[in-house]
Amino acid sequence: MERKNLEKTYSPQDFEQRIYDFWMENDYFKAEANDEKEPFTIVLPPPNITGQLHMGHALDHTLQDILIRFKRMQGFEALWLPGTDHASIATEVKVVEKVLKEEGKTKEELGRDEFLRRAWDWKEEFGTRIVKQMKKLGNSCDWSKERFTMDEGCNKAVTEVFIKLYEEGYIYRGNRLINWCPDCKTSLSDAEVEHEEKAGSFWHIKYPVKDSDEFVEIATTRPETMLGDTAVAVDPEDERYAHLVGKTLILPIVNREIPVIADDYVDKDFGTGCVKITPAHDPNDFEVGLRHNLEQITVMTDEAKMNEKAGKYEGMDRYECRREIIKDLDEMGLLVKIKEHDHNVGVCYRCSTVVEPRLSDQWFVKMEELAKPAIEAVKKGDTEFVPERFDKTYYHWLENIRDWCISRQLWWGHRIPAYYCADCNEVVVSKEKPEACKCGCNDLKQDEDVLDTWFSSALWPFSTLGWPENTKELEYFYPTNVLVTGYDIIFFWVVRMMFSGLKQMGDVPFKHVFVHGLVRDSQGRKMSKSLGNGIDPLEIIEQYGADALRMTLTTGNSPGNDMRFYMERVEANRNFANKLWNATRFVLMNLDKDEFNKEEVKENLNLADKWILSRMNTVVKEVTDNLEKFELGMAVQKVYDFIWSEYCDWYIELVKPRLYGEDRPSKDAALCTLVTVLKNILKLLHPFMPFITEEIWQVMPATTGSVIVAEWPTYEEGYEFTEEEKMMDTVMNAIRSIRNVRAEMNVVPSRKARVIVVADKAYDAIDAGREYFMTLASASDVVVLKEKKDIPEDAMSAVIEGAEIFLPLADLVDFEKEIERLESEKKKLEGELKRVNGKLSNEKFVGKAPAHVVEEEKAKKEKYESMMEKVLDRLESMKKKIK
């Protein structure tokens, strides 16, 4: 990139794409196994190929990019490995919808081979969209290593792990309860089930005790499932029902006998203390059923319609059946009451259909043994959560984990490498289709199902680096350093990667799990299509630039906590970028040489120079510490405050007289300091706002290459000016106090006034900073005294630590003009008081007007009277000055 001048106006749309192209052309994002450097690795949680960059992605990716750019500048061989996920359900639905719309065919009519061909075509056409969007955000990924969860290498890894786990007895096929989407007609992982608050009811129903006048009362939110009840459970310690345990009930409508059982699953203090057990339609009931060897009765089809075991309700939709059952129970006198109840309901993440727990033949992974090393790894500190409190969520999930259903009734995905013999029904798990079964039959058919998307994602930290091959990248970059993820995905993905990495690699997949919160709207609501409150990050980038968006997502962000998104902050951060841009232009316009004699400069540093260099040194240390601790929000706030307040608002203003003066050594010291601090500012800010920092870096003197590979600043003892920092703080406090006094007096900046400072402890600081009062406090003269004498009686005063400041009133105020202004103010107040007193003395107004209106008028009267009193006092004082 050729060096050029900085444009007059900050316009990120003019350079962000050009900057990104420059980075790509020069391979600044690439990372290779390098024994001379320490590796630092992040694998990007792969977004779905069907997806579009949303604000959650923008936050997640920005945090990762900050870390990778920081570590790259620190000299690490920093690899940010990107990729995308094949998104089984979402992709299949999109392709099916496209075929149905264009050709009116189902996928079955199309055939598996043709369907998959179309799916791959769709992936090639649309699957790169989100990658392009990630680049707009500034992601500094090594795109030469980009992976896809269904590429050849990942497919090889998936097959290898499946076979290995199957041979070791961890993978099995069984008839168990799973999440089922009646619309997509497939099992779902826990991660694919979202929970929504829905209005519902508790229906209280009587179950008669056989050969008795007694009955038990149960409460259910899903009456239609009672057709599959095979028991009613009570708490073993509940004395109310102890006499019924072992007896039988008559299941209403069905008239089937079911036992009363005692099980610790039931809490006697919750509800009625009696729980209907439907093993084929509820995950908790399923476990109870296994413990008591209960029959499993499925009463619904895969479309969530009632089947032949539902009797007269056969063929009805589950909700239609619910209405009819309630009606029938009411007529039978068995419906006790209906209590409204809002509760969380699981829905399919893709189509929002309410998920139905369903008994089904599926492939599962036994999790209990695999979970133990994953728990131990965090307890030992091999992997640490940031913030630490999320390890409790992790432990809770693993300690209560159920076997993982890994099969999906889809065509798009990794097909299960299992083959069924047509003669003996033997199952053969193999990388390739076997020529024949052990029984001699050569008619073997591969399982129609594919694997859960999360099965391939679980291998992501090592499959992307070449496993099962022992590649140099795998040896060098694994285990990775950090996984950055939202707290809503800890259970689903982190857990799977942990046990997979430990099982296959013998080591944890990452050293830290950096957990962030969700991006919510300005009202604190979760962004969603249904609420219509989503904000498109690409539109923000188009209007304000990627840097402003990144800064907004990072500022105020703290690990593990949600953040609210305000457009006002985006505008403020664009203004911040604009301020830095203009400050840089100011520096460059005054820069008449690129090199300085460092020894000469050092000798001519004044108080302000040493202060800003020392402050910069402190900020470098603190920001580095914050980034190492994943305190990204704290880090960027310190950089922001230093740039805006200390560098732009204070230091640049402090050095202006020297830049315009004739003292060349002093001017050089100021210019050298301006450039030195600005270069470090660009380095510190780069991870957060990469585009503007690169654009400015390219026009700075004595810079080469890219700021991406510039050395991260470090704390230097040579810039440690502790005493000068304290002195300058005193001077700045004094200037602020003077400004406050002038503002209270409504003194225009152009009116100069003497400043008299009586100082004891602060004497040296004030004396050294005399020149700054002239520039920043509109001082006509500065008198520094060690004791209080000859102070004008009417001087305005302010007190700071170690000093008292006086400003003669005569210097601040033109008495005649002030009297004229006060007389005008007095006249206005007289008019207002006349009006309000007239209202309050009017009996009709006071009697008929609403009470709050009358009170408002009384409050106005008090306010105007108070203001009038101050104006009159001030007038009297001013008139005495003239006399």
C-alpha cells in the first residue's frame, strides 16, 4: 500500500474494504507452525452456512478478533482458524423449500443422490455469504485454512470417531426418548430446542382407585398424553398416599389398570403430590419407567397425531385431542379444575413447532464415563472458565448428563457408517460398505440417517488441524488457547468438545473458555424476529463503519454479562473515531520532520511531555493486564479515555503554543512526543478498531508494513515520570476549577482574567505549569504565592488539594454590562411573578383547576421568587462596585 495523505474527512466507507484487501494481499492473517514462536490459537465457532451475520455473531467475532490481533502483535504465531457448519436441518429445509417452490417435488420424489447434489450446489452458491460478511466486520482469520464441517477431512474425522466409540461400546442403537420435531420429522439435539414462554394450563384430573370410592388427583399440562400413562407415582415419604402404593388405579377414558408406585422423583410438597407417569412421552417419566419396569406406550405418530392406541381419538392432532379429552373428562365428572399456568415450552429452532418427547429407535452416545474426565479437567485447572462462575453450569450439565442422541432423520449431513444385513439383521459399522455380512449375505443397506451436526462440531478443535492425520499444524497449534462463546451454548458445544478432545487427543481442546453474554436491545429484551427488534450489523457497518460497531460491542462489555445495544453509542463511537482522525491530521499538519534527535528531545521534555508519556506508559501496562485477563471492556475504556481526554483534550491543547512558537528544541520535543504517543495509541487501539488504526498507520512517519504486525507496546522505565504526573494532575485540577468558576459566572472564553494561586504543597506544580493557565484557563497573568496576601476582596475562589485559587471579580465581569443584563432578567421575572400571582389570587382558577395544576403554579411562584432574590442581591453587589 502506497503511503498517502490522510483525507480531510473521516469516511470509513472510503477505506475499510481497501484496508481489508491490503491485509489479505499481504497474508497478514496467515499462521504456520513455527518453532521460533509460541503459538496462540483460537478456532472460530463455525456459523451455519444458512445464516446471516447477526449481532450475536458480531459480538462473538469481535471479541475473538481483539484477542488474536493482540497476541499477534505480542509476537505469538497467532492462528484464528475459520470455518462454517453444514447446519443439517436449516440447510435441508431451505433446499427442500426451493425444490418444492420451483418444481413442486418432495425430496423423496427427487431422490437422495439428486437431493444431495442440489444441496451441495446450494452450499456453493449461498454458503460463502456469511464468510463475506465476517470479512466486513474485520475478522483477521487465516482464510487459507478455512474448513467446512462436511469437507473431506472433517468427514474422515467423523467416521473415525464414530467407529472408535462404537467399537469401545460408547455408541449404541436403542429405543429411547428423544426430542422430536413433528414438522421437520427428525430428532433434535438439546441445542436445537429453544424454549419459549407460552400461556398454558394445569388440568387437575381424578384417577379412581380400583374397587374403592377413593381417587388421586393429578395435574398435567398435556392431558393428551394421559392415554399413554402406565403408572401414577408418589413420594415414598408422603404419608397421605402410603396406603395406596402397590394398589391400582383405573386410567380414565382408557379404563386401563395402572399401578401406584413410590419414587424419589416426586416431591410431596409440589402440586398434588401425585404425578402421572407416561414413559413414552416425557423424559423424566421415561427414567422412572426404567426404574420400575413400566410399559412404554406411544400414543402419537411422528406427525404428532394420535395413533391407533389413542382409541376414539385416533387421527386427531394432539391439540384437537386435548380439547376432546378435557370435554370428555368434564362430562364424566373427573375434571377437578383448570388453573392457568405460563411455562417454558420447547420448540424447534428452525420452524418453531412445539417439540414432542418421543420414544424412537436412534443412535446414542453413552455419556456418563466420557463426562468424568471432562469434569476432572476443569477441576484440575487444565481448562478455566472466564468468568469462573460458569464452571458451575458446566459441572451441573455434565453431572446430570443423559445419553446423547446423535442420529437425525435427514439426508444432509454425515451419513451414519452402519450397514444392516437383509437376512440376519446384523449391524456392521464400517468406513466402507462391507462386501458381505458374517452370515454370508451380501445384501447390506446403509443406515438412512445422518449424524447430529454437533457430532462433527465436537471434533472442531482438532479435526480442523488435520486429525486423524498427525499433521505439523495439529502438533503445534493443539490444544488451542481460547474458546470464545456465549453462555447459552456451554452445555451443548463446550461439553462435547471437552470430552471429544480428551478422548481422542488425550488433552483438553482449549486452555480457557471465555464466556460472554447476549446482545439485547436498548430495553433489555432479547433480539428476535418475533419482536422485530433485531439490528443488522451489516447496516450499522454500512452507515457508521465496522470500527464504530466493534467499539460499541466492546465498550462496557464484561465477561459473562449481557449488554444493551444503543444506537447513540454507535454514533458516539463514530465521533470518537472522527476525533482521533482530526487529532492525527493536526499532528501531521504541524509535523515538518520525520526524525528527531532522541537525546536532544529527552533534554527538552517539559512537564506536559513527561506527563503524557508517563500516562501512556501506565495505560500500556493496565490495558495489557486487562487483555490478558479477558477484561476487554475495561481495556478499551482505558484506551478510549486516554485518547479522548488526555491526549486530544489536554495534551494537544497544552502543546499548541510550542508548535507555533520559535523555540525549535521545545517544538521538536512536543512533536516527537505527539508522534510517539500517537503511534502507541494506534497500537493499543488496533485490536478494537483495526481499520482506522491501519489507515492512520500508513501515513505516520517511520512506519513500515502494517500495524497488524507492529510490536505491541510494553511498559518502559524510561517513561516513568511519577512526580511529573502528580504535578500535572495538580495543574489540571486547578485549570478545571478555574473553568468551573468562569462557567458559573457566564464569562466568555475570550475574556482574560488574572489568576492568583496561594499554594503550599502544590507550589512547585503550579509554578511549573504557569504557561498552561494562559492557554487553557484564559489567564491574562498567573501569580503564584506561598502565603495569602494582597488578594482582592471581591475575588472569586476555588480550593484544590494543596492550593487556593482566586480570580478577581473585576477581571471576570464588565459591571455595567452585567447590571444591564440583570435589569433585563429582573424585568422578565417581574412579568412571570405578576402572571402566576394573578392566577393564584383568582378564586375561580384555584377552585376549579385540577389540584396538580394549582400545585404546579405554586411551585413556579416559589422558583421565580428565589430567582428574583438572587438577581436583586447580584444587582446590589454590582452597583456597589461601580460606586
